Amino acid sequence: MAAEGAPPGGASGLGPAPNAAIPFGSPASSDEEPAPTAAEERAAQKREERLRKFRELHMKRNEARKLNHQEVVEEDKRLKLPANWEAKKARLEWELKVEEKKKECAATGEDYERVKLLEISAEDAERWERKKKRKNPDIGFSDFAAAQLRQYHRLTKQIKPDMEKYEKLKEENGEELYPTANSLLHGTHVPCKEGVDRMVTDLEKQIEKREKYSRRRAYNDDADIDYINERNAKFNKKAERFYGKYTAEIKQNLERGTAV
């Protein structure tokens, strides 16, 4: 029998005895978690979906940052290149292709020029011919220095060196053939008759060409004046060039006075 005045649940009053049995129908122990509800499952799924989207956006941002850095580096390289680098690069690539084609033709025993012409279309050939016809190498007189340079190039292209005579002069004169600052050239060279005749012929051609040359007139004195100033004259020339063949009959009728 328990002592009188003792609290229920044991002598110490701290709870049930260690060997006391748990009554049937009591709640489970604290180690077991309750099952999640439907609302909690939906919330967990939404949270996982948001985390997945966040990770995808983070990866895309890192990839975009990497691509932007690469593009900045490439742009800096392009800005540091010369202005005509693209044209030079295309020219070098074309020259490499030509060299490879020449090697292939040499290996097969074919003529490269003939193979190249066979690969050119008729339209490209006609376009190149028209371009050659439009090209005018004579740009006219600009100044005396340019005219002298053109004359020099024209005369040097006509020179046809005689290698046998050159070798003979080398044997005769030795080091004196190549003058220095201390060389005395006046009266030491006697030109041959062929050289004198060639110079005389060239001078006669120059004189004949100068006699045929005449100053180009800016306008025709006998032409009808249908303009009020220089700008209007240029406009009328352009209009005549494009629409002259369509308005020729109308102008004739106006001049004759038979226009309707």
C-alpha cells in the first residue's frame, strides 16, 4: 500500500514507473513523423519547380556572360587589326587557292590558264570585258611631275636590254661600269648608232603627237544655249542623255511650230 500523502505515479512523483505499460490507443512516440497532407505536397512541388527554374536562369546568365566576354575579346582583336584586313585576308585566301590549283594542274599535266578559263562562265567573261573597256588608264594632265613620271614609265617599258653587249661592257670596263660619287662620266660614253636612231625615232613620235593634240573645249560654241547657268546646263545634259530619244520628236515639232 502506498505511503500516505505520496503523489500518484510513483514514489518520486516524476512520472510513471519505467516498467509501466502504455495504455492501448495512446498516440505514437515522438520519433515517427506525421504523413504530409495534399496541400503540403503541392507546396513542395511548387518550391522544387521554382528552384529548378532558378537554376536554369542562373546557368543561362553564366553562359550569356561567358559569350559576351568572348565577343568583347573578339571585337577588341578586330579593332586592333588594320582597316583593310578583311580585304587582305580574302586576297591571301584566294592566292592560296590559286597556288593549290596550280599544283593540282602541274601534277595532272594540265595547263592552269586553260583550266581557269574553262571554269569562268560566259556572264562573268562579258562583265570583265565591259569593265576593261570602261577602264581608262589615261587620266589626263594633272601636273608636270605626274606627266614626267608617266613619260618615264613609258620609256622604261620600251627598253629591251642586250645581255650580250652588257656582258661585253662588264669585261671591258670592270668596276668602272658601275659609277660612284667620284666617277667622271662626261665624255666617257659614246652611244651606238642604233641607240641614236632609236632616240631620234622616239622624239619624232613625241613631236607628231604634240602637233595632233588640241585643247578640249568646255562647250561647243555653235550649240544651242538652253540653260541659264552651269548647274542648269549639267541637268539638261543628264536629261538629254536619259530622255533625249523619247523627246526628240516633240522638240522637232516645237521648233517647226507644228506641235499639237
